[in-house]
Amino acid sequence: MTILEKIEEVVSKYYEPTDDCTKRFRYDKDENEFWIEKELEEELENLVKGDLSIKVVDAYSSCNYEVDVLVVAYHDESDTLQLYTKKLELH
């Protein structure tokens, strides 16, 4: 599995079909809470050789709608710098 495939696998767990969006957090069937940046960090720490940066940046906020951007910077298997971004919503 490539680093990008692992990122997309983790991010897909945070997709909420009822709201048609990807969220920053999720709950499992036992109501345990998970945060996307922490789960990505844990999943990628052994895959990425070198620097890894995972940030969630505030993009927009109003009274009942919030948008953040997930940013993952890493060196891939061929040592090329890669940047992955994903819009995260809460409404």
C-alpha cells in the first residue's frame, strides 16, 4: 500500500453520507471518538521515511457551518515531496 492509498483509506472513514461531507472526527460503533489528524499520524508514522506534517487549518466559520482543510505534507516512496489536501465540514 502506498502512502497516498493509506491517507485515502483513513480519510474515507471520516466521510459522513447523511451530510455528504468529510468530517474532522468520527465515532465507532462503541461511541469511541477518533480525530482525523491523530489517526493519520498513527497510521503514517511507520510508512513515511523522513518529514511528515499533518495540520488542520481553519478556512471558514459561521453560526452553523464550519470548513477546515486537512493538509498532509510528506515525501513519497521516490522521495518526492507530496501535498495532500481535503476539505472537512461540520454542519
